[in-house]
Amino acid sequence: MIVTSELLVNRQDLEPHHEMINQSGVPQIYEIVMGDVNYNFTSVLERAAHMLKDNRLPPLGFTTTHNVYDTVQISPDALADADFNKNGITEGTAIDYLHFHVPVQNITGAVNVYTRVFYQSVPPKWLDEMFTLNTAPITAFQGMYNSADKTPFLMASDSLSLTITGIRQVNLKNQIKIAPTVSSSGEFTIFGNSSPIQRIDVFDSRGKLVLTGKPRMVSTPTN
């Protein structure tokens, strides 16, 4: 079995920042994406009015308290990532950890996982808007761009080989209960587990971590 995950650098839509990837065809793209006054994508600086995304890895030591942070903010999706430029509560690592969850049910034997990271200085979507304009400099640049080698540069690659012999199934059906299952206030109670819960992570339907924190312990009186 071969599982491959790589950057897809020619996507035309806005790919959000991911803390975890658990499905095929989903890349992690570190980039800045600008929006116009209507929040539509634009690559023309004079039309830029909003930041739609900026999850570029900051330099070592950069924090959200830096005096220029108001003009170079990290976008909320990356800022909510627990290990994007952070090591616990300490900022400035200039590192992001991307987690891959690969289903391995009913799979035994050798598994090879390959990762590749590509760099592309000018994605095609950044030029589409400019190429709708007709001036001599733009036409000249378009000709040079079309004749240039636009192959993304492979910056790094790695692989991991392991053998799957079986997966221990953990049945928590009778150990943990959550109520209510639907909550308008966002509050719920976890009970029925004898072991103390250290942390709670809440993921949305795409597998993105949207909330993390420590539970508030409540003791149940006994008669």
C-alpha cells in the first residue's frame, strides 16, 4: 500500500489552513490571499482591502505582540492552530506541525507514507487577474511567463515505512456519555469515565480543530 500526500500548488480556490488532514485531495498551502472590498479574491495590490488568508510561516521569534503585527497579522484559521508558530503557549517557533490521519482499518502488512513539500513563486491564480488587462508591459510579461518553466520546486521530501499487524479496538460506549447531544449554549457534560479527562478537543466535520481546553470538573455528591 502506498499513501501519498503532497502540496497541490495549482488550485484556483482558497484552501483554508489545516491543522489535520484526514482525506485525500486536501493540501496544506502556506500563502497570503488578498480580497477586494467585496471579499472576492484579488492579486492586485491596489484593490486589496481585506486579508482572506495569511498562514505563511513567520520568522523565528515573531509573536502576535510585535509592534508591526497590526499590518502583518496571521489569519484566524492559522492563529487557532495549537502548534502554528507556537510551542504550547510560547510563540515564535517559526514552525508548523501538520497532522495526517490515515484510515487503516482492515489493512495489514507494509505501509509506505511519502510526503513532499513544493515551492512555487507565482501560482497561476495570481496572474489571471492581471492578464485580463491589456498593456504593453503586461503583454511582454505574459509572453515571458508562458514560455518559462513553471514546474514547482521540490524543497523537501521524506518517507516512513511501517508494518501494521492489527489495531486494538477501544470500546468507550459504556465508559463515556455526553449530554446533551445538542446544545445551543455550547455547554455539555461528560460523565461515566473513571479516569480524569486532561483535555478536550473539538473538531468540525472537515477535521479542523475548532476548540480545545480543559474541562471544568464537577464532583457528584454521594449519599
